[in-house]
Amino acid sequence: MAGTLLCRAGCYRRRVYSSQVVAGRKADAERILGQMLKMKGRGAEVFAQDRTSIGELLDDLATDYSLNGRDVVTLEHRLRRHLRPYFCPMRAAKLTSGDISRYCEQRRGEGAATGTINRELTTLRRAFVLGIEASPPKAGSVPKIKLFRESNTRTGFLDFDGYQRLLRELPECLKPFFVAGFFTGCRKMELLSLRWQNVDLERGTIRLDPGTTKTREGRTILMVSQLWEVLRFEREKQQTHYPDCEHVFHYRGKPMRDIRDGWDAAAKRAGLAGLLVHDLRRSAVRAMLQAGIPETTAMTITGHRTREIFTRYDIVAESDLRLAADRLGGFTESLEKRSVENSHHTRTMDGVGRVM
């Protein structure tokens, strides 16, 4: 009979939907039994939530990323290096704000940036949201996770001199990817998932299908001549050596996954230590605006939905400020010169008038 109390060695064991030892008086066991009976309709659900580990929720999150074509490589790096070692042994129902605070303190001690910690906390929160949405639910609630305040200012970018230096240092397999990123402003995963069926060398276009981008919207990009030459060469090489490879950017015929090591080493050799792959996106925005491309057109090329986000990528370098200062100085000098000439002309005319 559901709800039977069993006394063993002074402890009462209830049998509702799971066995649980209640240390103490019989009245304590009866009280807990009553609470469970009130939730009879949710008995199995409560049991499942109580037993679910955070590791299981993180596994489900990784599966969700894979099914929806999201950046699984970055996620797995975040899970393997930080979230799993700390949270995996814990039960989802037992997670406290103290656990989260101690995790943040640990990451601070490891030198993690505020934005990095926020991304990790957001990942953890998303895992709990998916747990609630599961059937049956694997989590009863989403823990209250307060993110740290961070600056939205984007500072990393690459000028053309840096582009040339880094291009020389990158391994051959990363050079085509690098050129495409610099001239299109595409996101890393948009490029790594690009297939030859979406590249039209005759028309000089790259087509990103709906559902393959971060915004889930498709877009078409016209290639500059430098990118067209690189992709034409890569296409010939692929047809000769890797005819079964569908990916535009690959390593010996296999899709590239994590390019972090090769990128970081090359950036360091080029004197650009700390440069991120995502900085190519900011660099492309800046180059397009400097080239006189209208802002709305540049947003269409890069796939930015809002001007607010787009303007965060419009980096102003010291060289830009120097050029602006020189132009302003030249402009004011021309005004000053014109003022002197006008003054001289006025004095001349006054002198002529007095003579007459």
C-alpha cells in the first residue's frame, strides 16, 4: 500500500514513490509522508527531478546544440574545462546560490574575464531551462543566477598591415578561412559550416541558407576579388585531392572543429597575441565603412539585425583619429588663410577709397 511506514533500527522508511529514510520520530515520517501524498499526481515527476544530476542537464544541452546546428565546439570546451568538473557531481535540485558564488570566485581566481564567467553562467541556466521543458521535467525550477555587469565595448580589430602579417604566419589550412572572415565579416560557425553547394564561383557569390546563421535568416554575399581567387584555388584543390569533402574550409578533407590552437600560435608570431577569431568580424565592419559602403548595406552583408549591435563593431583606431585631426587642422588652416586674405583685401579697398 502506497504510504506504508516501515520502522528499521529506530528510523522510519516511507514507501510512496521512492524509499527514503527519515531519522527521528514517527511523527516526522508521517509529516513527510503527508506532503508526498499531496503531490501524488506528480509523484514520478518529483522523484525524477530529485535524482537528476547537473551533469545530465549539461549532456542534454550539448545534444540540443548539436540538433540545432549551434557552435558545439565552443560549448564542449566550456563544459569540459569548467562547468562539468565543478557542477557534474551535484544534484540539480540541490544547487544553491552559494554553489554558484563559489564557482564564480574560483573562476575569478583562475583569471577568467567577467564576460567569460557570464557566458558560463548563461550556459548553466540554459541547461536548467531545457530540463524544465523536458517531458517528464528533469528540473523543478531555474536557479536564480545573477550575471556580472560587463562592458559591451568591442576593442579588438585588425588593420590591413596586421592582416598581411597574420596571413603569412597562419598554417595553410587556416588561410582560406582567415581571408573569408576578413572580407565578409561572417561568424566563425557560418564559415566552418559552409559547403561548396553554397558557393557560386561563376557569379562570385556566397549564399548562407536560412537556418544556418545565428539569426536563422539567409543572406547572400558578393566576393571581393581576393576572396574569389582564394576560393577558386581551394575548389580546384578539393576536386583533385578531396572529391568527397563538402566543406569549403577543412583539414585534409575533414571538417575543421577547433581552430583555437593554430590561430593563437600564429597571432603570437605575428605580434597580435590575444587577437580573437571574432575580431575578424569587427575588422570587416570597420573596413566596409572606411571603404564608403553604406551602413545598411554593410549590416546586410554581416547579418546584423540592429544598428545598436552593429555600431559596437565600428572600431575607431588611433590612425583614424590622426587622419581626422589632420583633416580638421587642414580645414581650419584653410579658413584662417581665407580670413587673412579677406582682411588684406578689405584693407586694400579701404586704402583705395581714401585715396579717391
